[in-house]
Amino acid sequence: MTLRPASLLRPSSSSLVRSDPQQEDVIGARPARTDIADHVAGRVEFAHDLRGRSAPHPSAAGVHDGQVYARTMVVVPKPKPIIWMRAEKSTRGPAPQHSREQIAEVAIEIADAEGIEAASVRNIAKRLGTAAMTLYRYLPTKEDLYAVMIDQATGFEQQEPTGDVRADLTTLARRRRQIFLRHPWLAPLLSTRPVMGPNFLRGMERDLALLAGCDLDMEETLAVLDLIHSWVSGIVQAELTERAVAQRSGVDRDAWRRHMQPYLMSMLETGDFPYLSRMIRASEIGDGDERFQNGLTTILDGIEARFLANTENDGPRPAE
């Protein structure tokens, strides 16, 4: 946010920034109308000098060390309810011809084929055979569009606890990976914005139930789920990036290794990299499926050793 010198504050009736009336005789600022107070959620107070530089403290209006500081009030607009708390059908205007789910489905198809940036209102409207402006009646902002896209692409698949926690967590991780691979834009987008739509809530309830019989407290339960969710997201994004680079360059992993091998071998022959030499000579880097399974096995071994080794699994227990 840019703070303007108080002498330049000449807010109109619709302005969201108003000066402190008590400072008007010092800085010559004219107070804005106050009827906007009915439409705001809160105010943040700042003090600044006539060049817009912040004062040492928000309440430091007045004269300090020969410098005049003014106090302004930034009015924060009241946020709208999240998209799932807003009525889908407006009580005014013509009857809607589409649903949020239909719009999200088209947006997902475009994003899957061309990338998330291609899922614009214009392209979605063209695919639906309607005017772009009409879609704003359903999803007024890009954040609203992304929210329903994420929740719909994530979907919900029922999974009952089997009593074998390791097997259940393996199923959870593999399902999450397949969702991210089907929708390459989903993991990067989800990592930037927490979306708690209906499918997310149902999925989280399902995942919590998988660990309900393990005698873990909620902090430990969340630590296990967060580890799996975060790791799957990260390894899938790395896999998708590798695919995209190979597609753009025409050089896949095997071709890259063959190209790099003469250089690597010349460096290893110096004897300066004994551990790296052991790794390169002994390791075989598998495909995406194999790397995923190897990594998941390591993570589940750690979870089992840390949380589940001494746990008697008597089946799921109800939430307290």
C-alpha cells in the first residue's frame, strides 16, 4: 500500500481513506464522508509525514523532531462470504443457464489441455457458447473460479479403514498422486491457496478416519497426513516439471544422463567425490512410478517407526 502525504488527501464521497479530522488544522486535509463505515469490516491506522514516509508509531501524529506527521485511516472492505456460502441462483435477473459445476468442468478441461492460464473467462465462455460477462454472475472473481476448479478437480472418493494403516495410507497417497497427474495445474495452484470446499472437507474427514484407530492425538494425526499430502504434492510437481522440460527440449532423462556422463566420469576420476562416485555407480534411477513407490516406502517406514510401532489397532474410534 502506498501512503500519500496528508496534504494531498482530498477523498471523494466514495474514498476508502479518510484523514483524522483533528489533524485538519495542521495539515489542511479535508475529511471524507463517514457513511462508508456501514460497509467496512475494520480500519488500520497509519501515521506518516508529508512525503508519505511512515512515522515511528501509528499514533505518532503531530510534530516530532521538527517533522509534521499526519494520521490517516485505511478502511478495509468487508470480505464477501466464500463462494459456497453464496446463493448460486440470483433472485434478480434471468434464470441461470449454467451451474458453477458446469463452468468449473469446462475450465478444468481447458486447464488440463492448455494450462491454467488458458482457463480464462473468455475461453470458458467461448466453449460454453455464451458471453463472457454472463459468467461473472456465477463466479464473480478469478479466486472464485479457481476455488470451484480446485474442489471439483480434487473430487471425493470414499475409502473405509481396513485395519491395515500402512495399506490405507498407501492408497491415500497413490490416489492423491493420480489426481495431480490428471490435472497438472492442480498441485501448484493448491499450494498457493488453501481451499476448503465441500470435497476437501469430505476428503479430510475420510483421511482423519483412516488414523482414528491408531491411538494418536490430533497433533500427531495431522503431522502424518500433512507429511503425506505435502510429499505427494512435491514429488508430483517435480515429475511434471521433468516431463514438461523433456517435452519442450526433446531431451528425456536417459538422453540427459548419456549427455552428462563423460563430464561426470571425468570429475569422479579425480578422486575428490568418493561418496558421489558410489552413488552414481551403484544407483539406478527408475521411472516416476518406481521413484514414487520408493519414496513412499521410506516415508511410511518412518511413520510406522515413529507413531505406529507400539500401537494396538482396534479399528476406528469415534471422534471425541
